[in-house]
Amino acid sequence: MNLPSFLWLWKIAAWSMGVSLLAYLLLAVTGTWMFAARSTKQQRPKWLRPFHLATGAGMATLVILLLGIGVVGTLGYYGNLGHSAHLPAGLAVVALVLVSVGSGLKIGPKHPWARPLHIGTNLALFGAFVAVSITGWTIVQKYLPKV
């Protein structure tokens, strides 16, 4: 089959992954800042929570974009899915991000379970991001020599 190069798609994926990891780092810093301010009864800056929410929404959007790129790129290149551990690692990241978003939006006095779930999910997300980065690098090595 004579398909066009998917290099442009992989470039978008690489940038999206890099920005997602930067967003995760910013979310960790701002989340820790909010948690510390809450724990010590200090007032946090008014911009902190909206920035945290906007960064989280951006990261979630990028992760969904990455899922789409991975599915389209893999189907276009191979014709089917499931060629490596990258698919389950990526699906784990997507699932954890969605749980994180859902639980994060519920944090408040009416939902005491939401904060520990949100924090725990984000700790697990670190491991999932490591796994998807390692397996993604393996995928990149498959495609680079052929391009």
C-alpha cells in the first residue's frame, strides 16, 4: 500500500506529549501550592485555581488529541492496532486523566472523597506518563529509520 508519510502526524504527537508533560509539571506545582495553602490556612492567590483548572483542561485536551493521533497514525501505518505496549499505556493515561478531571471538579465539602481520589490518581498518572513515554520512544525508533 502506498500511503503518504505520517511524519507530520508524529511531529504533532511529539509536541503534544511535550506540552502535556509540561502541563503535568505545572499542575503538580500549582496543586501542591493550593494544598499547602489549604493545609496551613493561608490565602492563595486568586489566579491560582483558575490557572490550575485551565492547565488541567489543556492537558486533558492534549491527551485526547494524542489518543486520536495514535489511533489514526497506527491504523494508517499498520492497518490495525495493538503492536506494542504503547496502546495499553496510552489508554491508562487517558483513563487516569479523565478520572483526575472528574474528581478534581468535584473537590469540595460535599464530596470529601474527591480530593484523595484526585491526588492519588495524579500520583498514578506519573507512572503512566513514564510508561507511555518509554513505550512511545520505542515506537519513535520504529518509525524513524523508515521515514
